[in-house]
Amino acid sequence: MAEPETEGTDISLRAAEVASDVSETDKPQEQRRLASRFTRAVTSGARAAGRGTRAGIASVAGFRGLAGNGAYCASKAAAITWLESLRTELYGSGVSVVCVCPGYIDTPMTRVNRYRMPFLLPPDEAARRIARAIAARRRLAVIPWQMAAVSVLLRAMPGWLYDRLAARAPRKPRDVRI
Ligand SMILES: NC(=O)c1ccc[n+]([C@@H]2O[C@H](COP(=O)([O-])OP(=O)(O)OC[C@H]3O[C@@H](n4cnc5c(N)ncnc54)[C@H](OP(=O)(O)O)[C@@H]3O)[C@@H](O)[C@H]2O)c1
């Protein structure tokens, strides 16, 4: 698939993702391929454009590791850090870089989950909030705000306590034995 030319566009948003620990994305070569496509598409022509917004959809899952979801959490942690690097690299260039970290959104990705998903957003409401965050050029937007509060707690939690709580949390089924 050819990458879109983003130079001269006002807003470029990358959201493609797969959420499974047992899919092709667990293969290192596939992860590298996806990462390099993401990088090319978001950065192409950014500095020359001198304006506009580049946004990426990461996730609250990128803040701490979740059992059974390692590849997804790692890819989202990478997205958060990478977007931050890009933001600092483009600082002062006129181009904004926005990192959106949603909690749970009701989409095909989450409809397979057999556990309660707190603060689940309908997709149209999530889209509205994501659009608002991008329009406001927020550096890091966690949606909804309740998830932002949970994220602050999670990030501040000491490792020993996090391990105990996270080990008991519900998880996606894993068919790769570890
Ligand atoms: N749903 C949530 O609760 C939630 C929470 C936090 C973050 N997110 C993030 O939000 C984004 C959208 O997720 P979603 O919930 O809408 O998931 P989804 O319903 O599973 O949709 C994923 C989308 O990504 C596309 N995609 C997957 N791999 C791709 C690739 N290699 N190249 C191009 N497109 C690809 C899929 O296209 P096809 O349909 O053509 O395969 C599909 O449209 C993802 O980045 C996800 O991680 C979702």
C-alpha cells in the first residue's frame, strides 16, 4: 500500500493498529515494517510544511505493561515515546505533534473482550474527543478524563504494588505459551 503524501496537509493522523499478542505483529520483522511505515507517513515533509498537526493514536495501555498484552503495550509505549521525540525535534517549526491515549472504545478490537471495561466510550463520542484534542494541539491527551485520572495513579504506583494488582487483572486469552 502506498503511503499518503503528507506535506502540505493540515492534519495527519495515524491510527492503524492490531491488538493481539498472538498475531503476525509479534514477529519482529513485521513490527519493524509497521514501525517504519508509521515513521515515514508521520514525518514525511513535516519540517518543510512548517505548519499543521501530526497525530498518533497510542493508548493508556502504553503507560504500564499488562499481562497477556505485552506486544500491544510495548508498541503503544513506543508510540508515546516516539511521538514525544518527534515533538521535541519539530519544536519551533510550526508543526504540532499530538499523542492521543484512549482508554476503552467500543470497537471490533474491544468487542472480543470478556471482561468489564471501565469508562468505555462509544466510537462516535471517542472520535469527537480525539478530534477536539487534535484541534487543540494537545501534547498528550488521555481520553476520557476518568482514564486520565486512573493513568496518573497507575504511572505513580510503585512496581511492587502494580505487579500484585496487575497480575490479578482480567486479560485477553493468550495462545502463545510463556
Ligand atoms: N478500541 C479501543 O479501546 C482502543 C483503545 C486505545 C487505543 N486504541 C487504538 O485506536 C486505534 C484504532 O483501533 P480500533 O479500536 O478502531 O481497532 P479496530 O476496530 O480493530 O480497527 C483497527 C483498524 O486498523 C486497521 N489496520 C490494522 N493493521 C493495519 C495496517 N497494517 N495497515 C493499515 N491499517 C491497518 C484495520 O484495517 P482493516 O479493517 O482493513 O483490517 C482497522 O481499520 C488503534 O491504534 C488502537 O490501538 C483503541
